[in-house]
Amino acid sequence: MGRWRSKALPSTLWLIRFLVVLLLLLSADASPASSKTRIYVVYMGEKKHDDPSLVTASHHAALTSIFGSSKDDAQKSIVYSYKHGFSGFAAKLTETQAELLKKHPGVVTVKPNTYHQLQTTRSWDFLGLSYDQPSSSGLLKKAKYGEDVIVGVIDSGIWPESRSFDDTGYGPVPKRWKGVCEAGEAFNASNCNRKIIGARAFAADASAAALKAEYRSARDANGHGTHTASTIAGAPVRGASHRRGCLAAGLARGGAPRARLAVYKACFGSGGCGDASLTAAVDAAIHDGVDVLSLSLDGLEDPGTLHAVASGITVVFGGGNDGPVPQTISNVMPWGITVAATTMDRSFPTAITLDDGQKLVGQSLYYHNHTAASRILRDDFWAYVTNVYCDDKESLDSVNMTGQIVLCRPMRPMSTSLPPAKVFGMAKNAAIDGRAKGLILEQYSTDVLEFLLYCEGYMPCVVVDKEMALRIWSHTDTVAKISPAVSVVGSQVASPRVAAFSSRGPSPLYPAILKPDIAAPGVSILAAQGDSYVLKSGTSMACPHVSAVVALLKAVHPDWSPAMIRSAIVTTASVTDRFGVPIQADTVGTKPADPFDFGGGQIEPDRAVDTCLVYDVRPEEYLKLFSNSSTLDPASDDGSSLFYQLNLPSIAVPNLKKGSAVTVWRTVTNVGGPEDGKAAASFYWARVEAPAGVAVSVEPPGIAFSSGRRSATFKVTFMAKRSVQGGYTFGSLTWIDGGKHSVRIPIAVRTVIQDLVADAS
């Protein structure tokens, strides 16, 4: 018996060990080729070595620690290696491997790869930057049209043959440029020129489905990237119009038409833009030497953009298109400029003529040279779903729409939770499937016309307000004619207004950081797409307007930091229109705009270049604060107090209790030049508009500058005058010198009784 056991034991142990190893392998799923792997983005902090190869070696070492002795597997798992402005990498890992990597001493964060969606010419004249007759003292002339400033555009690529990217008259590419023109599908080195000086594509995390209808190169299949790039730096193109029709005809150009473009394609198909590729694009842009980064994307919170700012690059984001719902603002990190979208003084009215001669007016992009006339339906074919528009397909399909103009109205009061474009989709599809002749859609806002482009080739589509819809509705068996739209420009168009789709604050992630920062035109913007020009709307279109202004400011003030440029833009913005009326925000109806709608207000480029005081922030202050973000609760009292002291050109106090004061410190730097005497001596005093229910004091109430004193620190103290669990109220603090200069920052304060409860009701 004993001898049998002594012989059997090794076999048994061998079997046990085999089973244990097998179970471990199955549970750990250690193979990089496993179907259970996914891409993770690993951040290892600031760059550790001057030699990028040493940084890459540290990435391999971290991975080898979890792959064991298999260095080949470790290297094969790497998708991107980030090594220019910061250290990190993207790799294909299992969940178990990702958890192990988090424990590696050199790793700061490990996050699964997520995907971000693209946020989707009158505007420059509207902003005072006339191309043919620029003011000699204005920003465009001072900046030499953005000469040689390099703007990086991270988006869906570019269509290089567009007339907007003609490089005629350009000098050599700036010597500081270190980027490349990367060849690929339908794109080669000759597609770059002295306007498009660099182009790269990052597709390692793009899905097979996203790549199916895409170019595997920097060429733009989507059109979004071409549109944003041409808005920023497009060369002047005369006689442009929407799809070569008659709408929005005129001069199409970028705000900084002499700037250079560096294109980074990180967005493919409808799959969005992965964190891994976006971070790789930012890392490349830091290395290449861009001055400005423009990202018309949503929800981007990767550490790469912080290191771009630390490298002196101003980063501009779109704020998102989920308005008018509060707390939807995207891209809320404090080192970037977050942009809201506004309308401008151009509209496209469309006449709807009823058979009794009555003429009503809606808005459309219908530009064909024919009209549609038929009977308007009054049967119950619209949506009959609680608090929604006509988006019940079953109800819509039950009506015979053939040859008809369909009037689509909500059965119940309009909901603020569904953006107009989403409502339109269902109605449009039903009308097309039903072979309707036209579609009239009642909406609470008519400032989003881009979705009407989906009617092209099928029927005219018109949006009308409730009054117009009711007038049509009241006529039984009415025959209507829809005429082509016309372009109307000028002071008779109420503008600017914050667009209904523009996402709103406060930020639920960082309530002590006021976002958005600024607003700019983002409705019906004409810019390049492929070989044509089209109208698009979205904060994606507002973002490049600010990016272009940043490029112009950078040309005039190359020594200004990203925070100083942001401050100049925010503190000189306008909160009233040309008639002195407070800017309105479109919601369900309209209301006076507040800082959660438009930040500091509507951008005023010529005022921004002539500012006198700026709020600067050293990049290490961001790095210090956000290096502890894993343990920081920004909504708590302690967390808020840390954010309060960032020297931002705005103040947000989310938790003000009666009986306890909140004190916020700020420092202003005098950047007034000798040409206006500010370098010698100047004096400013504070003018406060206190939020309702809040007492505000500023100490000192006045600050003096001399040739030997270029900065001054002051404190702002807030005290609640009422004990209420309430919402936010708004105000401002403006420094005035008695002359032409005023520097205004927005203020938002929420009084509370209990911690972290916004509303007691």
C-alpha cells in the first residue's frame, strides 16, 4: 500500500498542478490575443527622461511585470506609446491584467478606452473681423491674419483639395515645425502644402465597422474635420454657398486665414473617437510644435490635454450639444476653453402660403427652384406619447402621407428633455417612407436647421413655432405652398442667442469650476465639406471660432500663456447685444442668458486683444490639484475649497451656507503695453453685481499698478443673506480703470442648508 502511494503521488501532484495552472490561465486570461482583451489607456505621469526611447522602455517594463517573462507579448500588446509631453501608453489587456497594472509603482491611472462623438459666412463679419475692410487697430490686422501660427485640429481628417486649403502666397513652413505628412489610403505627401503642413491618422482603436466606409489615412470621409479646419484657418473663397445653391452666399474663410493647419485624424466613421487615439494625437501635437489645439469632441478628460497646456499649447473644446437641459456641459477640465454655441444675425425664412392667401413664415434650408403644394394633414397621425414630439413611428405610419405636406405637432406640451434634432428624426423618416411631399414641424426652437439637410432630395422640410403651427392647424382642408428659403442678414435678426442645443452648466463633475467659458457662433455656419460648402450647427462649429481667435491672439501676444489667452477672451466678452439688450438663451421659449449658458458671454475678438488685466494660472497648479483627483471629492466643502483658489477668470461657489463665509483669492496681472500708458501707472476699482441673496465684498476695493508692480492679489468674500436650500443665482466682478478698459468675470453661487443637496423640494 505504501509503495503504491509513493508511486502514485507524483502523478497525482502533476495532475493537480496541471489543473491549477489551467484554471489560473483561464481566469487570468493572460494572452493578449484573447477575445476578452480590450484597450486600456495607462497614464504614468510627467515625462521622466529627455530621451523618448527611455520612456518607451519604461512602458515595456511596466507591461513585462504583468506578462511575466514574455517580453514579446508585452510589446505586442502596446497600441500607442505616449512619450512627448507626458508618459503613458495604450495596450490590449484583460481586466485582470489591468488590475495588476494599477499596482505597478510607476502607474498613475489605468482606464478602459472610451469613445467620444464629434459635436457637429457671415460669422466672422458678425464678430467684427471683416476680411476686406479690417480695422487697422483690430485683432485681424494686428495679428497679420494669423500669419504662421500653427493650429492642430484633432477631428475626422481633412479634404485637402478644397479651395479653402489653397496655399497660394504662403511662405515656407515655419522652421519650428517638427511634424510629418503621413501617406495612406487616397492621401500622399503631395496633399500637404504650405497651408496643411502636417497630417497624421490614428486608427489603432477604431473598430472594423468604423473603418468599413472610411479612408485609412488623414483624408476626411465624414466632413466634420474639414468643416472645422476651414472655419479656423480656411483661405478666402469668394462665391461660396450652401451646396452651390443660393443660401448663405458670400465669402467663406477661416477666422485666422493665414494660420497653418496640422491635422490629426482620430475619429473614424460612426464609431467615434477613442481615448487611445485621441491621446496619441495630443502627444504627437505636443511633439510637432502646434500653438493651438482645437477639439470639437465631447467628454474628453484624458491627461494629455493638460500636458499640452503645460507645454504652452492653448486647448479649445466644444461644450456639447445636449442642451437646453442643465448639467449637460461637456469638457469641464479647468485648463481648457469650453465653448457654447450662439446664433448670429442671419436667418433663412421660408414662406408658407395657404390657399386663402395667408402667408406664414418658418425656417428651412429648402433651396430648390420648385414648390410643393398639397393638403395639410389634420388627422391624428402625430405622436401620442407622454411628453414627446411626433416620434411614435407606429402612429405616423398609420396615416396615408402620399403626396401630402405633413404638419407634425406634439399632442402634449413640449418636453425639455428631447433635443429638436432627435424629435425630427422620427418625423422625417416617417414622412419619407410615406412618400410625403413636404414636412412642417412645430418646434420650440428654430435655431437648429442642420437636421433639415436630411430632407434634401426628398422634400422641403420647415420648422415653425407654436403660433404658426396653430394658424395652419386651424384651417380645415387647407392647401399650402412652401417656397424656397431666402437669406436675411442684419440687425433685424435678433442675435446673438444661446442655441437651444448648446449644453448648459453647472458641471456635475466639478461644480466649483464654472463652465462653459465663452460663447461663439455655432448655428448655420458655412464652411468646407469635401469639394463643396455646407451649413452646419453645433458647438463643434462654435469651437473653431474660438480656436481661430486664440490663434490671432497668439500671433499678437506670443508670450501669453494659455491661461492668459483664456482670461483675455472671457473677461472682455459681451453679455448684451448690439442694442444693449441682455443676450437671450433659447430653451422652451427664451430667457436671459446666465453664466451656465454662455460663461463670460459672447466672444469679442477686438476687445480681447486690447485687454489690460489677465488671470494667469501656472500649469503646475493644475498638475498639483489633479494629481490627487482620485482622492478628491470636488463637490465636498474641502474639495470645493481647493478648486476655489485656482486663479480662473470666473468664480463658482456651489455650497454657501448662511453664517459661514467663503473666501476666494484671485491675482490679476497687468499686461497693458506702453502704447496705452498702463506700464507706467494705472488704477482700477472693483464693481460688483452680487448674486441675489448673497453679500459680496472685495478687498482691497481698488488696486494700483506702477512700472515696478505688475500683479496684484485680492480676495472676494461671499456671505449668504438667506437660509434656503436653493438654486444658483448669478453676478459678476468687474475691474474698471475709468477709461476704455473693463475686465469682467462671471459669478455663480448656490446657497445650501444641508451639504450637497441642491433643492429641498
